[in-house]
Amino acid sequence: MHVIATAGHVDHGKSTLVRALTGMEPDRWAEERRRGMTIDLGFAWTTLGSGERIAFVDVPGHERFVTNMLAGVGPCPAAMFVVAADQGWQAQSAEHLAALEALGVRHGLAVVTRADLADPEPALAQVHGHLGKTGLAGIDSVVVSGRTGKGLDELESALARLATTLPEPDTEEAVRLWIDRVFTITGAGTVVTGTLTGGTLSVGDELEANGNRVRIRGLQTLGEKAERVTATARVAVNLRGADRADLSRGTALVTPRAWLPARVVDVRLNPAGSLRGETAILHLGSAAVPAGIRMLGAGTARLTLDRPLPLRTGDRGLLRDPGRREIVAGLLVLDVRPPALRRRGAAAARAAALDEVTVPDAAALLRWHGLLTGGELRAMGCPPAGTPVAGDWYAGPGHWASLTRRLADHVARRPPHDPGITVDAAAQLLDLPDRRLAEALVAPPLVVEGGRILPAARSLPPAIAKAVARLTADLAEHPFNAPTAERLAELGLTGKALAAALHAGAVLSIGKNVVLLPDALDQAANTLAELPSPFTVSDARVALATSRRVALPLLECLDARGITQRVDNDRRALRPRG
Ligand SMILES: Nc1nc2c(ncn2[C@@H]2O[C@H](COP(=O)(O)OP(=O)(O)OP(=O)(O)O)[C@@H](O)[C@H]2O)c(=O)[nH]1
Ligand SMILES: [Mg+2]
């Protein structure tokens, strides 16, 4: 299915076209039919001759209802842009086009309608002229009359062609369904509708709305019941456990833990004009939220929203000033967890950092934040690349190097016979959110001995320290791929040398000739936590990218430490922590 929003000035014939294409009435309210104008969003659908299903979100053209228009267009990947032949380009033709441009809509169809009333050529030329300057340049155009039906066949063919060019959504990704309607059905309870642009919804799924858990009790798409709906789709979701008062247009239903609620966000504005000290309404998805604007640099600003929204880096929205009755700027979300600006000059420094990138990726977020977990990076909209430094933690290389240096400096400054700083104290000293990060920072020339961080030279003979460093390098990529007995011999980590390294806590032995690094158990526990529970030895072996030779003793070690427990003969589960 594809979902297409209409766009265009009031009375230009949008609803008439939707009606003609679908045989359905998009104007749902009696008041709309009485006044002959669309006030709120309308929904209608059809199956084209090509077999393609198209759902329309029909928007109002009247200037007073722009907020409703934006809620409909916000999540839609494509638009049918309508201009009346007898009226030509009008104010909301311009405003709707500005909205589509701000939201980054790149797919659509231009329709000059009411061609029975006037020569369509001048309007067509205007449409091409205006669209040509936007991301919609070059889209197909069709001339029709909703009254006589002339040109409707061409319109259908053009829609079928448009459908083939729309990008395939990712049906695996986390769901964020922007709600555009909420209603109650006697006996069924609360139902919300929206345009599903990514991911999959299934009956029984748990979701979150404003931080509250709800469960999907039933699903419908295009008026039919469904067990499962994949993007792109119009969808009606019957919710269990939902408080009706907690849900409204602009609320998002999201996959739990996959999104961070954001109240303060850094954005890039387009155009880059200065909006110093202003407030405006942020329109994003189906939401319309008042936002305070603080300019950071020429084209970047910090928004403080009246209520938090689940936002990600890369989201597009727009700012509209209801007083001036115009869109002030489009925006691209850069960072949903921006650092506080405390010191003088912090805003300018932040602007300079933001200006280093066009669209931030994980590397940019790590540069700005120093340390983030893979889960945080994904929830912020930038899946991590590369390997974590410890557990699920990723680090900006510059930040990591500076932490390493600070720890080494600190250890070096301590008196010669000092017993050494504990790992926990190091974590505190460096303000690290997880002690495993402090452990991970301990690399030659530092070692951990008896839980304390010491210069390697003081604890291990240089040859052994070097062997440990080489083992560390071996295990950098695949931390559970324990060296073979031959490799251990080659490294010189056998006999007394191995015993010394074990004693110093520089390596970990989990079985005969199975040697790993000291943080292997923690790392394994993190990896196993991602598996569906319970899991078999073979599941664990695959997840840890290792062999049975390592997986078996590793799991026994984890059992012994109470990190895992046997569920039956061949399956285990992680023991709940804490
Ligand atoms: N002659 C003629 N009249 C049309 C045509 N299309 C629409 N109309 C008339 O134009 C008026 C407005 O049409 P709508 O389809 O309601 O326009 P709209 O764009 O949906 O208007 P809003 O939703 O209020 O923005 C109605 O009276 C229609 O009957 C057409 O092709 N020819
Ligand atoms: Mg209408």
C-alpha cells in the first residue's frame, strides 16, 4: 500500500478528485458537507488497475486549517498537489508547497483540475515554475476535470507510476505511529489511526504512548481486520490499557525503549534566517507543539518544546508562526540530547560543532557526546558502526584517547609504593557511567592487579606485559575467539608467565587452555542479554561468535557466578540482575 496526502489551496478540487478516484467520501463531517469545504483530515482508498492499493489522506486547503493539513502531510511520504485551472497559483498553494519542501517530500504528482472551467495551460505553467525550485521538481503532471471525469484515466496511470517510484519502507525498524485520530468504539474501547511509515504492528504487541505502556488489541487497515500490518499503511489500532485522555492527535505510539523523549533539541533551520528570542509552533509528524527558539549560530537553533516528543536525528519538521500565519522555517533535527550551554561562548562553540556535519551519524553523535550506548545511539537515530569499547558502550575516538591519557597520568602521578587506584575509584575519577569503561581503559602500560590499577611495569615483567598486549590485540575484533594452545605458546602465555598474568588479573582463564581477557564475562553477559531467552549452547556460541571449546566453559563460568542459570538440559537463561 502507498499513502498519499493531497495538498493545495481551498476549493481547488482536492476532495472531488479523491472522491472520483476512490468512490469514497473524504469529508467525514456534516459541517464539511454543509459548508462544502474540508475542515479536518479525510481518509479514502482505492485499488488501481495495476493492483496497487493507494490510501489518500485528504487535507483541508483553507488557511484556518493549516494545522490539520500539516498533521496529515507530516508523516506522508508522497503528495498529490492540486491546483485549479480557473484559479491558478494561490496563497495556500505556496504555503502547502513550502510545507512539503520543509518536510523533505520528494515524491508526488501535480494535478491541474477544474480544466472544464478554464484553459489549464497557464496554471500548469505556474505549477511547473514553482515546483521546479523544490525537491518536487520534475514530478509528473496531469490535467483533469473532477466534474466531467476527463483525464481521470491518465491520473490513475500517473498514480500507478508514482507508486512504483516510492522508496520501500523498512518494515523491521522501530515503530513510531503519529496518531491523527482518536475515537472510542463501544465494546472495543480506544482506537487510534495514523500513517505507518516504518516497522510492523501485530496484535498483542506492546507499545508506548507518552511513556505509558499499551497493548494492541486489534488492528484494521483500509477497513479490514488484520493480525499484522507492515509499513507503509494506513492503520487503525485498538488499544488495551490506554487512557483515552492521554491520547490525541500528535501523540506517537512507539516501540518501547526504542525512542528517547526529547524536550530540548538542536536543529538546522532552512532557510537559515535568524529567529532570535521567538517562539513558534513545531510541526513534526502529526504533532504541533509550541517551541521556544534560541539561535545558536547562523543556521542552527536550540528548541525547547512545551511537551516531549519521540524525536531522532534526521527527523524533518517545520516551524510556523500562527501570529504571522506563515511557515518561518523548515528544520532538520540534529541532536535530541544536546549538552547544556553553561559557559560563555558555549552556544557559539556548539553551533560550530553542529556546522561540521550535514546530517549527523553515529560518529558525529559520539564526537559531541563522548560516550553513548549502542541502544542510545539507535534511539537517537544513528545506529552504531564499529565495535563497542566495553559492554554496549561506544566512544568518540578523541574522547577515549583523552580518558586513556587522564587515567595513565593519574596512575603515573601516584607515589611509587602506592597500592593503586581501584577500578571503581577510576570510574568515579573520570566521571564514567559504567565501571566496565574504567576497566576497558586499562591497557598496557596499565594493568589491573587484585582489582587495582597499576603501571604494568610494576606488576608484570615487560615480556609478559607485552604478551598480554598481543593477546588483547588478537581479541579486539572477536573477544571470545580464545587463542588455541599453539597461539598461547607462541605468545609465551604458558606455564609461569600465564600464572603471573592470571595472578595480576591481566587475563582470565575459564578452562584448560582457554584464556580470555578479564572483561569477557561481562561482555558475554551483555551479548547474551540480547538473545531470546532461554537459549541453547549453540545459540550462545553463534551470538558470541566462538566455538564450543570456548562457549561451554564460558557458560559454566557464567553459571558459577550466578549470571546465567540452567532452565533445562540444554537451555539457559540470564538470571535477573540486582
Ligand atoms: N466545474 C468543476 N468544478 C469542480 C471540479 N472539481 C471540483 N469542483 C468544485 O469545486 C468546489 C470545491 O471542490 P472540493 O473538491 O471540495 O475542493 P477542495 O480542494 O477539497 O477544498 P478544501 O478541502 O476546502 O480545501 C466544489 O464545489 C466542487 O464541486 C472540476 O473539475 N470542475
Ligand atoms: Mg477538500
